[in-house]
Amino acid sequence: MAIKSLIINPGSTSTKLGIFEDETLLMDETLRHTTEEIAQFDSIIAQKDFRKKIILDFLAEKNIDVKSFDVVVGRGGLVRPIPGGTYEVNDKLVKDLELGVGGQHASNLGGILAREIGDSIGAPSYIVDPVCVDELCDLARYSGTPLIERTSIFHALNQKAEARRYAKEVGRAYDELNLIVVHMGGGVSVGAHNRGQIIDVANALEGDGAMSPERAGAVPAGPLIRLAYSGKYTEKELYKQIVGNGGFNGYLGTNDMREVTRRADEEGDEKARTIREVFIYQICKQIGAMATVLEGRVDRIILTGGIAYGKNITDAIAKKVNFIAPITVYPGEDELLALAQGALRVMNKEEEAKVY
């Protein structure tokens, strides 16, 4: 009998819903919230009842009986560093999501909403591969100064989902393969997947690895320190230059690779062409670095995320790195499906739910 799941993925101004039977999408919907609606709440957690009512009202409007769901899955929020996998939403997890132990983000509501709705209908609730998945090997945690430890914050859900997708397509187990997975979206992360564990990956949020459309990636420490003490920027302003106004935004005033490509190829904009080449160059350097982490034993390099729709980008990357391993391209990302798949693996007893 097919397993029916309700998937909840909260964003800052929207709540995405997916309804699946096994891996078949029956319906998806983005419930949008106005700035005025969100502004009435003094914290993200305070939005819980508001978002829950909108979800339940939508289901009622579509004549979908909430009791028809076998499982409810929420987008994993910013919790403590944990290994990848599917986690049952227990009391400890709910408390940490409410406290925002890893930071305040709308995705923290995902697990809480899944738990409340699941409990109300007697169904299990889970989160899957949150951004704080941490499987780094011991050596990868060292930065070069004891004052700073490298941390694991990246696109774990999509990286893990696409790695499992490739393994399934070639008839292998994910934990038998060595893969390099490159997520290219608003942020960029390049992960070394060693037999099911992501043993090294750049911090995709706060300045590590390759630049992205919105983030600077790794920048020289000395000049950054001097900028911080130059008196030209507040802490908040300088942080924004690294996260938000870095990368394409900083150089070209756009975070859209399609716009960069249009300027470079149609308008002959040399600066746009250069920044596109820099982006490709830095991605390839990261791939090379992760190949050494895997000691050169790489079964596949997977390119994914929104930018992977650009064949000119993926072809250019492949040309530079296909000596390391063959390339597979999975454009875009499907977080709703990835969340449903995580729950299905547990419901079908392919793996055990992890305990937070």
C-alpha cells in the first residue's frame, strides 16, 4: 500500500507544501505570506500557529483529510551538528528548534509543525538532512588557528539526495561510492562523499570555498581584518559584503547566472565574462581539492543546483575536471521529493530513524 506523506518546507515569506504517495507527487503548493503578516510576529517561533492554520485551511479547502497522511515531514532547521539521515522529531529536537540553538531561521518551524500535525493524527514526524549535517573527518575541522574551527553548514539535503539518486541509477549502494557533489545555487557547496559520509565540505554560508552568486567564499584573511578595523564598515555592513553582496552581486550587481551569461555572450560584457570564468575556476579548484581528500578514488562528480541548468557552465567545468572522474549533471533541486524520500526509507524499513 502506498505511503501518503505531507511535506512542509517553511521559508522566510512562504510555506511550501508537498503531498506524495510514495515518490509520486500528487500536489505541491507555495503558500505565500505578506510582509505585513510576518511583521506582526516578534520571532520566527511565534509564527507557528499562524502557519499551522494556513496549512490546515489549505488542506480543508482542497478537501484533503489531514488524517489521510501516514507521515508528516518538515524541513530540518538549524539544530546542533548531527550526522546525515532521517530523524524522528522528539521533544529534544523540538526544544532546540524553538530555542534556535544553531540560529533562527524559518526552516526551524518545519520540524515543529510536522510534529504538531503528526501528533494530532497519530502519524510519525521526521526531519531529513538539515543544513547542519556534520560528518567532517577530524582533519577537516582544523582551520589553521585554534581560535576558529571549520564548521559544516551546506546544502546537505540536495547533496545527499542527488548522491543517492546516482547510486540508485547505477545499481550501487550510496555507502559503496566515493563521490564529489557540487551544489550551485544562491550558495555553492562542494562535498567529498566517502562511502556515504560527507567527510569534507566548505562552509557554504559564512565564507569558505568558491564564491557564489551571493557569497564571497574564502577571502584573504589579512585584508579582511584590515577592512574590519578601517572604520568604513560596521560589523553588519561588512558581513553583508561577504554574505549577500559578495560573489556575482558584488562584482556585477546581479545574483542571476542567466543574466551574467546574457551580458557576457549577447552584450560582449568582458567583466561579466571574466566573473563567469572566475566562478568556474574556483568551482574546479574545490573539486580538485576534494579529489585529494578522497585520495584520487572518485567514482563520479555530480553537478546540481539551479546553475547546473546552464550547459555552458557544466560543460566548462567538465572540461577542466573530467580527468578526475566522469561527470553527471542533475540540474535544479527538489527538496520536497528529497524530504519525502527520507521518510520513505524509514517507513519502508530501508534504514532506521535516527534519534536526536
